[in-house]
Amino acid sequence: MKVKICGVSDPHTLTYITNHDASPEYIGFIVNYKKSKRFVEFNKLKKLLNIDKKKSDYVAVLVKPTEQDLIKISKLPFDYYQIYDLDHEQIKLIKKKFKVKIIVAITVKNKNDTSKYKNYKDIADIILFDSKGYEKSLSFDHSLLKNLKLKSKIMVAGNIKYNDQLDKFIKIADIIDISGGLETSGEKDISKIDIFLKNLNKLNNEN
């Protein structure tokens, strides 16, 4: 089970994460969604991304990005673009033009929503199933993902907590995406990050 820690916005937290003995495979940054308290303004983002990613991949989280948004970040060291609210053809053009790996985000409220991945299965490197909450860290019924057979890797988000029983995700996903569950009073909490990464590492060693 791999992990993405999302919504990182300060150098202290990023340095801690990248140097952790069980550092995550993916680290996400809110690039263009200003409604989120985790949004990182562009000049601050440029400085933040100077921190050595080491073994992790950097992910640009983009909600309905414009051409201007994409051009602006195109020279930053992102390995993936995680995209919400664009259709197949728009994402296909982005992948071709910017030559970047793609995480397509599908927001889920009911079983019908889970089938939307079929619209993107030929262009997505990873399919993320998230809640409808966007910046609000809402939950959805993760059991809706049972029995999905995708060629792309499955990433799951939706109000996952730092001390959750993580083994319940093993059968439904390849990657856990966590953000608000690692925060205290709206800020990333180093102690919660440490507990979460150690718990996941222990689970992986047991399996």
C-alpha cells in the first residue's frame, strides 16, 4: 500500500516528510484552487519545490485548470498532474502537450459515480476516487470501490484519518491519499504524520 500526503504548504513539513524513514511515494500541492486553505501561491510554491523530493513524486493538484495555469507550472518539478473537473479530451490534450503523468480525480457520492473512471481509463496513470467535498475533507462510502477492476492504479481519498485501521483499504486500493486527517487546527501536524507513516509501514511489512 502506497501513500500520498496532500495539501503540503510549508517547508518545515515538506522537509520532515521527504526525510522520514517511511517517506510517502507521492506528495501533493494545491496549485490553483484558492478556496482551499492548503492553496499555495505561485511564488511560494516555486521556493517550496526547491526542497529535494528524494524518493517521493511531486503532484500538482488542479481543479479545472486553465491553459494559463498549466503553462505557469509547466517548468516546476511535478511528476504528476492530479486533475478534477475536466473531460477526457481536455485531459488527453494536457497529457500530450505537457508530457506528464496523470491522476484523474473522480468524485463519488453513490455507486453510479464510481463507473465514471471508464471515461478516462486510456489516459489516466492513476484513478483517484475522492469525496464531493473538495477542500472540506468529506467522507464517502469506500466500500463502493470493492470489485472494481482497473488497469490503472486506484487511489482513494475521502476524510481518511491518521489513526484509521488502514488494512481495510488493502483490498480496494493501491494508494491512500490523506490530507486533513494529518492536521490539527488546520495545520499539518508532524506527530500525526509520523504515526500515520509508521502505521502504514508496519502494515506493509506484515503483508
